[in-house]
Amino acid sequence: MKIKMLNNETINKIAAGEVIVRPISVIKELVENAIDAESTRISVAVEKGGKTSICVTDNGVGIAYNEVPLAFKRHATSKILKIEDLESIDTLGFRGEALSSISAIARVRITTKTAEEEIGSQSFFEGGTFINQRVCTYDRGTEIMVTDLFYNTPARQKHLQKDKNEEKLIRDILEKLSLSHPEISFTYSSDGREVFKTLGTGNLKDVIESLYGRDFFKGLRELDVENSPMRLRGYISDLTLTRSTREEQIFFINNRFVKNKSLSRAFEDAYEGYMMVHKHPVGIVFMDLPGRMLDVNIHPAKTEIQILNESLVSILFKQGIRDCLKAQNLVVDVSEVT
Ligand code: ADP
Ligand code: MG
């Protein structure tokens, strides 16, 4: 074959496929945008595990009428201007890829209004193309409705799991976003049924109770320890609350969810001698670490942060958890009994 330049449509579809892999990718991007837009209320509604439709509504700053088409262009962002801005960035997004990627592989309807505008707008995009825009009444904020995900990329569609499994992934990611943003009230519904709603009080305890129930919370103890340069906050099992899986060991580093085997191991090691076999302690732990111990320049599709010195971080983590358990008189170290 001769060498040829790819056309823009193909380039965009390929790029979109890297950012948007399954329904949760859409949800993560749209909810992160809503958080960046300073929303205090965010609601997510999906049908059939997000395959039929995904609707994210927020009460944030909105997008002005004549900026909507631009927001859906690749590499269009209001969050940075130049590479140096990345050093002091406090938003979740900055690549300007999400809206263009989503609209390249689905049908999108966006309804939005800024505080300054008298009237809102509604616009349609499909397969990467801007279809049309009209004015309409709307409260301040943004609603993005995504339907027919992957309708024009059958290979991606084939790789989707059963509705139930996609739905579970969505619930998981929304739980984590709710935990790391107690100041925002999240509502999540699936196939017309409300799955959970958090209150947005700013209190982590309230989020945990909304997600997992009061009884679950009763089995937790407050964690607040400093093991310099690490600081740990959150809630951890009081020894009686255990699970047969590690699903409710939820860790955040600098307020971003992390999935990390060494941290799980360190957490369980802290309970050594006090857990029955096949039982796992639960914990919702927020770890603050200096930026130099992390590599945050990750691909948008990944949730993992790279910890630069994993063994040191794990030791500090284990000590911190153990110290908390000791301070609460839940555990005693044999070496200290004299
Ligand atoms: P990024 O988040 O990396 O800037 P996106 O493609 O996700 O790129 O969004 C493009 C732009 O559209 C954002 O920079 C922001 O200005 C605007 N935008 C997207 N979603 C929202 C929203 N929910 N509320 C207000 N503005 C939004
Ligand atoms: Mg974004």
C-alpha cells in the first residue's frame, strides 16, 4: 500500500478510542468536567449499563452559547494555556480531548447556560460532527446526554461486557468520586431507579453512610495520623467489620483514587494477628503525600497514580494504620508488652 495521510475523521476516531474505552470512561470524563465546573450537585443517569444512554447533569458554570462548538473540538480547553500551567494545575482535566472524543463515537446532546446569559442553548453532535444549535431556557449549569455509544465503532461495541457488569463498574467509579468529593451532592440512577444519593454536606461520614449504610459506619474508627511526610485520614475497620473481598479497601492519594497491591498488603499487615484467615479489614483512607513522591503525569484513561518509592510509602502506611489501631486500644504489639 502507498503511504497516505489519514483524514481528520479517522484520526479523531482513533484518538477517541484511546480515551473512551467503555461507558465508565464517558462517565469519568463528564463527571470530572462537572467537578472542574465548580458544581455542587451532579447527577448521573444511565440506561443499560450506559450502552443505551448516559446523562450527566450539573449546576456548574456552564458553557456560553458561542463557545459550545469550540468545546467539542480536539485540544480545546479552558483549563491551561501553556505547558508551564501544568505545574500549578488544580483541575482534573486539561487535555481538551474528552468532549471531542465522546462526540466522535456517540450521539451527544448538550444543554447549558452560564450565569451571565439570559437564555441557554441546546446543541447536537454526532460522529464527530456538529449538527446544530438552538437557544432554549435552562437553569445555570450543563446537561450532557450521550446515546448510542460506539454506534460507529463496532469493534469497541463488541468488547463491552454485559449491562450488569458495565453498571457495576459505573457504580464503583461514582462511589469513589463521591467519597473524594463530600462537598458535592451526587445522585446516581440506573434504568430509572435511584442507586444512591449523597448529601453534599462536606462530611465524609455522611457519604459513607449514604453509600454503605449506618451499620457499616458503626464498624469503623476515625483515622487521623501523621507519619511524616505522610498524612492519613479517613475511616478504618474496628476489627469486627470485615469482608471476604478487598473491595471495600478504598485508598486515595492526594484525593485521587488509587488501586495498588502494595498498599492493600500494607493495610492488611497493619491488622496482622487480629484478622481471621480469608477475612479482610475495610478502610476508606485518604493519604496525603508530597508531589515529589508521585508521578502524576498519567494517561487520562488510567486511574492509577504511579508511586515513585512504593516500599517506603507502604512502610509509612502500615505504621500509620497500626498506630491508629494502637491509639484506639484495638491492638497491642507483643514487643511492647513488658
Ligand atoms: P478538558 O476538561 O481537558 O478541558 P474537555 O473536552 O473535557 O477538555 O472539555 C472542554 C472544555 O469544555 C473544558 O475545558 C470546559 O471549558 C468546557 N466544559 C466541559 N464540560 C463542562 C461542564 N460540565 N461545565 C462547564 N464547562 C464545561
Ligand atoms: Mg475534561
